[in-house]
Amino acid sequence: MKTIIYTRVSTDHQSHESQRESLLQYCQQRGWGSVEEITDTISGSKFTRTGLDRLMAGVRSGKIKVIVCFKLDRLGRSLAHLAQMISELKAHQVALVVPSQGIDTSNSNPAAQLQLNILSWLSLNGKSSRSV
């Protein structure tokens, strides 16, 4: 199982270190010894990011089985973008783990699967409710 820690900060004046340390400690507690890291220093509103693009290429190629990030907003700032990523992760059977928000979509946690399904539903149906 290949586990990737993804961290993102918005500017060069910020550090990945607090996210990184927290996530590495979490992975060690779970017994995930071989962990790789992917980072981005760019606004989360950007759909195209060097690190995120590399992460999703790994997902699509079947090389990644678990993604661990500090908060969902590190992956994406818009609900639609998050829903698209979550859909791809589900299609490729990749677990998303966000320890600080209690999200763990591995097979052992059906409650988090429900959370992400609701998030996806909201993003898909939010457009119609905004126009009312």
C-alpha cells in the first residue's frame, strides 16, 4: 500500500512543517511506514497545481492507495473541485484520510464514506439551489 501525505500552503511565507509533522506522526501511529510526501505552495482555489496534478496522476495510475492531508481545504477550496477529486478517489479505490476532521474513507470506516457522499451530493445539487 502506497501512502502519500499531501500538504499545501498558499504563500512562500508559510511553512508546510506543522502539517507535515502532524501527518507523519499520524501515519506512524497507523503503522504506515513507507510514506511519501507531495507539497504545493499555491492558492487552493487553483484547480491545476504541480503537486496536486502529480498526486492525481498517481491515483489514476493505481500507484497510490491512501492520501493523508491535514484538512479538506488543503486539497481544494471549492465544493465542486473536492467532489470531483472524491469521485476519482472512489473510482480508483483510494482512501482519503483527514485526521483533523475525522475523515477516513478506508474500508474500516463507513461513517466517513457517508460524510464524503453527502459532500459530493451537496456539490452536485448546490448549483440548482443557488439559482432559486
